[in-house]
Amino acid sequence: MPGNPSRDGNGAGHAPRLDIQGLRALAVSLVVLSHAGVAQFSGGYVGVDVFFVISGFLITSLLLRELSTTGRVSIRQFYARRALRLLPASTLVVVTTLAGAWLFLSKIRFTEYVGDALSSAFYAVNFRLALSGTDYLQQGSPPSPFQHFWSLAVEEQFYLVWPLLLVLSWKLARRRHALLAVPLVVLCLVSFWLSLTVTNSSAPWAYFGSHTRIWELGVGALLALWAARTTVLERIPAGLSAPMTWIGMASIVLAALRFDESTPFPGYHALLPVLGTALVLTGGFSPARFDARLMLARKPVVWLGGMSYGWYLWHWPFLIIGPKALGRPDSIPLALALCAAALLLASVTLRLVENPVRFHRAFKGRPNRALALGVGLSAFVALTSGVAAAFPPPISTGPPAPVLADALTTAPDSQARLTQLLETSGPDLPGNLSPTVAKIKDNKSAIYRDGCHANYEAEEAKPCFYGDPSSDQTIVLFGDSHAAQWFPALDRLAGEHHWKLVSLTKASCKMAEVTIIRNGKPYASCDTWRQNAIAAIEELRPTLVLVSSSEAGDPIKPMSDPRKEWAAGYQKTLQSLVDTGAEVATLLDNPWPKSDAVDCAAKHPLKLQTCANHLPRAIMDQTRRDALRDAAKSTDVAVIDPQPWLCTPEGDCPVVVGNTVVYRDDSHMAETFVESLAPLLNDRLSDLFGADLNGR
């Protein structure tokens, strides 16, 4: 997000393009409204795409002007200007946000936030966000207060390459501007193709990746190249230029109004705001009386455009940290008030930090000083992050508690011992908690470490094999992540009984043959994967299939009789599994916590009763649970109910049992807790299937 056009885009001797400042104001307003939760502007994230086009246009115009005037581009001076423009304000925001996260945000996620702060300072946070976005177990996590830095990272990654490529093209083209555009055209075409393909295969990488966004900056750069080699844009008739600007404005606003979180983005949808921005910029070369400057060049709008960089930097931390600091629930009025406060702080930052540093005479004509300042500010953030990581927010603990795994393994009656531990669960985090609260979310079973849990787009069912590969006893774990969570217990039992354990699980793919909604559309890949998985199970000829899935997820079509229709869907799947010749057992969904249990325990380490849920509220969907029991009964499939393993007979469901946290988030059980349940699962399977499971 570059600075004022008079400095960054038009330069000395060129009339300022106030319409560009107005475009900035529009872009940042759309982003802020979207982030504040205003439903009418759910697609306001397209404001970032507007910024990309503007940035590519202005920076390339500046570089071309320098090339035309001097025949060269000072790369050192270019990066010095970038450092002075971006780093003073961004450093202030990063350090302040880190302090706010230490004081008010999740204590267990603070280490993640430190990493986000560090990667934001070095313009690499977009890669970090893309990686975490592909991690299924992290997808329900609250957003990072540094998440908005991804767009700045994409810009700076582009500008690591583009000035060098432009200079090289200039030399090869010998000032023939037509040839200057060739490398950029190729780069844009490749990037747009990647945007189309990656959007369909990996939404996080498509959204945050620079490789899928370069073409947007490239569109602005190509427009600057076109304007530099011809005066045709300045001679566009008023009857054409004015409609171009309004059509462009309408395209941007239409995208903001019509797009939402379910829109595959960027992909081809990004064409609407990108080309709309290009139209406004193109029409602005030939100003007309009734063009979009009627709105964009108004003084308040121009002023807001000048605040866009600071407002963008401050608004997101205010939205994420503000409600926690104030102790108030999220709401749109509160979000808008926080964004207004962020705008005020942006104005202060511009006057007291950005401009005094950027235009200080100490840096005029001294790029080395500016670069040294940039290095110093980056080093300061790195040092601050290191200190913060060394002194994370403390989490209080109480006295030690019985070691859950040992207690259940050695008890003559593991269920009775577990019930006792559930009933005596104390109010404090035990001093011998294992793993510690900060490590629970990092503890992932082999299914996730090995990439065996199929992603949302996967249709092919690829079994993963564990346990004893030579065993005659094959046990298949089949379902969604609420089936995958049982892997630690089954893996332990596979080792004890010499089973061949096969994992077939897919993200949010329900066991019932019912099409559900994902991102506003039918989750078709789940239906295809489910059929392929059943075919794979038939080929495996297993001894036992354990199937489970969560009770969350809405059907694509409203159900007039939910219990009957869900039962029919469950029955189809269970009957298909029974037809393979295997024994089949279904694990009912586990009781759910109130919220993210780990975050709650870290926030209330000496008042864990605040985090405990209670029956029947802990049951996600009783109707769906009853439907599964109906389907199991009609297909003669065994039912295993884990409710007594997580809740007392009185209906209390604590978040800590013994020295172990029960849940890893707001629905999944923690790996260590599930592994501790192995003796109980073993007893239940033995009761159901006896010696059939104990051979080799």
C-alpha cells in the first residue's frame, strides 16, 4: 500500500491524481467494513486487490520515470524509499500488537503470535498463514492479530523481483517499451493460471500466496508501461473515459457486495475488482467533468486515502485485541467503534511517525542511512520477538494429579477408575499436566503428521497402514476427523494385539450418505470420497471397521423429518460396510466442550469449572445421534458410546481429567487423552467381538 501519489506515483512535475487517493479510501473502507462483520460488505476483502493494482501502477510509473530520466534505476534508492515508507509505521504496529497479544489474547497461542510478528516484520507471514491454513486441526483457530500483514508481504515479494526484471528488460529492449512488457505479460499469465488452478486445489495457498497474486500487481504495472509509451490514454474522449471510471467503481463495489467467504478467491472472481480498478485508473488519464472524481476527489475521501496505510495496519489488531481488552463480546457496533479509534490512531501515526521519519533531512539523498534504519527496525522487531518468546504469559497451576494413563492401565476396572477421576476433577490445572497446555495443540497423531487425513478437495481414498503389516487382523478406521481422533488409542491397541491398522479419514466428511454444505455448495468431493473409501475397504477385506463422524454439518436440502432422513443416510453407509463381510462398529460422537477447551483452561487455570460443559448441552445433535442408533440397530451394527469416558453419571464433562486435558480445541479430543482411553476401548471391543480380534 504505497503512500501519497504526489510522492509515490506522480512525482515532481506531475499533477497529483486525487482519484487514486479516493480509490485507496474506497479500498481500505471495504476491507475495514468486511473485517468489522458488516454483512452487506462480506466481499470487502477485494479492497486488497484494488490496492495491489494501484501499487503496481504507481511503483512502476515511478521506476519508468527514473529510467527515462537517467537511463537507470537505483535499486539501493528504491529499497531505501520502501524502507522509509513502510517500516516505521509497521514496526510500531507489530511491537504494539505483540504487547497487546501478551496482555489480552490466548496464552497458549502466544508463541504462534511471536512467530507471526517476526514473519510479518520480514514480509513472509503470507507463507506462514498459507501453511497453517492447510492444517485441518488449525482451521478453527482464532485469527492472528498479524494476519493482515499478508498483503504487505505479497507486495514486497513482488518488489524483490520486479525492479530487477524491469531494469533487465529495459537493457534488452533498448528502450522499446513494447518489448518491456513481454516478461511481465508472461509473468502475469503464469500467475493468473496458478490463481485459477490453486484456488480449486488449495484455497489457503491461493489466497495468501504471492504466486497467485502477482498478476494483480502486474495489471497495474502493465497499465503504467502502456501509459509510458503512448499518449493515447490522455486522449480518450470524455464520453468514454467518464463511463469507464464509473463502470470500474461499480465493478469494485459489486464484488464487495456479492462476494463472501464461500466465493472461491482469487481465481477468476478476482478479475472483477482488478479490472474495475484498471478501468478507473485508465479513465483517469483523461479527466472528464462527470467522471468518478465526483466521488473520489472529494477532500474527505482524499484525506481518508492518505490514512489508508495506517488505518489498514491498525484496524485489524484493534478488532482482534480490542474486545478482549475491554472484556466485551464481539459485535458490529463495537467493531465499528474500534475501527474508528484505529483511524484516529492512524492519523496520529502519520503525523508523528511516518512523515517525520520519511521526510527527515537526515535521509534525503542518503539511501544507505535509510537502509540502515530499515535493518535496525527489523532487528528491533526480531529482538523484541525473541524476548517475548523467552517470557511468555504465565499460566498458573495447582497441585499434581494422578497420571491418567497409568491409572487406567493398572486399574482392575478401568471404567470405574475413570469415573472416579471424572468426579474428582479439581478446579486447578495440575502441576504435572502432560503435555503442558502450550503443547497440546502441537501434539498430532501420525495420521496428520503423515498427511493421511484427506483434505477437502480429495476424492481418491488412499489407505494409510500402521501397526503390524503382516497381521491377518485388519482394523479399518473410517470417517471424518472425529473418527481420526481415535487413532492414538487404536494405534496403541494395534501394537499390543498385532493388528494391521488402516486409516481412511477425510476432513468434515460425514459417514452418512447425506450430501452436506461446504462453503455454500454441496460437498461433492465428500460423497465421491466416501464411495471410493467403501470400495477400498471392500478390497482390504478387514476383520473390523470402526466408523465415526461428528454431528456437525448441515444437509444441502432441508429435512422434513431429520431423524428419519439421517437414519436412512447412516443406514446406507453401514449396510455397505456390513456387505464387505467385516464386523462393523460405530463410535458415537464425543460430547463437546463449551468452547476451545485449551484456550479456556489457559485463561482460567484455577477455575476450570468455568470451562466444563454439561449434559445434555454437551451433545452436539441428539436427533442425529438417535438416527445413528436407529441405523445401527437396523443393520445389526455395534454401537460404542464414549459419553461415560468424558462425563460423570451426573452429566458433568470436565476439560481436565487426572493430569490430562480432555480436548484439543472446541470439538476434538486431545491425543494424549484418547491414548489413555485405550484400555476402555479394548474392553468394549473385547465384549463385542471377543477372540476374533486377538489373533495374528
